[in-house]
Amino acid sequence: MAKDSYLVGLIGSGIGPSLSPALHEQEADRQGLRYLYRLIDIDTLGVPPEAVGELLRAARDLGFDGLNITHPCKQLVIDHLDALAPQAEALGAVNTVVFEDGRAIGHNTDVTGFAASFARGLPDAPMERVVQLGAGGAGAAVAHATLTLGAGQVTVVDALPERAAALAGSLNRHFGSGRAVTAAPEELAGLLERADGIVHATPTGMAAHPGLPFPAGLLHPGLWIAEVVYRPLETELLRTARAIGCAALDGGGMAVFQAADAFRLFTGREPDSARMLADIAELASAVGTPR
């Protein structure tokens, strides 16, 4: 018989403003489920990211059905899991853990979340040459998604050259040689002249990190922009890009579709992503703080 009561949570740093509890609980309410989504903030607990294994074991012992995992624990949690879904294994990062029959199984719904959002919001975008800013945890997920969607080549730009190189290497092993290359931030002007679009996967634009990730003058109407930040839904980058005629996608869709995929994994029930998209528009406009 299907369960009608669930206990889940989110492990990460500085997650107080996260919209995940509201997104999950509101959808569960509409489905007639008892669903409690708890925040497990390592900053509040005063423990380092490496404590994720202990927190995972404690949650399993306390009867949690699953956990979402966010920065800075998405890679660290892997050593404490019993198995990985193919997507998480390919990415080397986990954002969703499901407890099944005493085992902890790691998944990554960031990849599928971004892919679903992009396909919905920029369905006809040309993707021969894509420039991606940011090679952190979110960056790895969206780069995998972008290549899965059929991008010809992704150029990864990060302030840390070694991080960009590591991501490009991983992408080339998975998708084939030459599908990903790296470039330095000072090469952006030339890159964007020739690019079809930009995937922005750095924290710039969040309420706590306002501003633009590069000079506004580098934008031109021939570019599309896909944003990962969703609080606020309209970052300065999106506002500036739309003002000159760029097609632009906010980060709300990725947040919703990754949450919907996690909800499905936790409950086995089909979420209504259209209702959840309406939820995030309302929730994200209520408070302009970062996730």
C-alpha cells in the first residue's frame, strides 16, 4: 500500500532562505499527503561539510525517507552512499538521496531539472557554441544537461582555471573528445561575439551577490541567456539581456523541475510541475534573498 506520510530534508550551508520546503510541502498538500521537509543547516549546527556522512546516518536512523543535498556537500556525500544512479555517477555529484530498504541511493535531479527547464523555456535556441560561466556544483550539472540537450561545444569559463579544466575533462570523457573546452575570463569578449548563448552558473546576481558577472557591453541581441540563480527570478543579467532583445531563461524552472524530480523519487507520485511553477513565481517574489 502506498505511503501517505513522508519525512524529508535538505543538508547544506546557509540554507535558511531555501524555497525547497515550501515547494515540496505545497505540492504534497495538494496531493493529500502528510509531508514534512526539514532544513539541516551545517552552519546552524556548527559542523563542517565533512559531517554530511554523520548527518546522513542520523537521518536514516530517525526514519527520514530521503534528503536533498546542496552546497558544499554534493560531492562529499558520495562516499557515504550505497549506490549511485547513472546520472549522479557520471556527474560525480548528488543532490538527492533516497532511503530504500536500509540503503542510501544517490541521484542528481539538477541535470534533469535544468534540461527540462531549458527545453520548455528556450525550445528553439541554437546551441552550436555555448559559453558557460561557472564550473562549481551547479555548473557541472548544467554543463552535462546542455550537452545532453545537443550543444555542439561548451566553453567553460571559471575564475579557477583548474576547476574549469576538471569539468571540461569530465565532460569530454562522458560526451566525447572536444565537446568541452576551457577559456579564461579575459577571453569572454571574443567568445561572446561568436557564441549562440550563455549559461550562467555563478552566484553573481543573487541578493547577497548583486551585479553582473561580466560587463554589460559584451551582450548582444544574438545571444540567449540561461540563468541558474532564482532568487531573485529576474537577476541584473536577465534584466540587462532582455532590455537589448536577448531571449532569456530565469532559474525558476530549474529549481521547480529538480524539486519535482526529487518529489517523484521520494514519494513515487507524479508532481504537477505547472502548479509548482506557479508556486515558485509567488514564493520567489515574496522575498529577494538567495537560496
